[in-house]
Amino acid sequence: MLKHYDVTIEGDHIQWLGEKPKAQNIRAIIIIEEEPSLSTQVKRTTPAHLIGKGKTLGDIVSPIVDQEDWECLK
């Protein structure tokens, strides 16, 4: 049967976070969750030939109820 345990590892030292297994000899598969560095993250930018060419024609979302019918605006 497989169970999961949370640990932190610093060098050769393992610290159990929560429940500790009862077995003395343990075989484990370690999956490491790494934070991507800022230098490897790609930021999206607008291509130079498209800058300033986009236009919005009207509202993207229009209200269902007219503003005159909103009691909270009075």
C-alpha cells in the first residue's frame, strides 16, 4: 500500500511534517516542486507592428438593466 508523507530535506537531514511512518527502513520516490526563476519566465508583449492599431468599438459588456432603472444610483 502506498501512503504519502510531507517532509522537508536540508542536505542529508529529513524533517517530517506531520505523521511519521512506523517502518524503520523506507523506500521513497521524491518529487521536487521547484519555483520557476524570474529569469526563465517569459512575459508576453505586443508585437511592435500591432502597437496602437487596436480599437474598441463600443462597450465590451453592456448592462442588462438601463441605468435609469437602478435604484442604487439614485
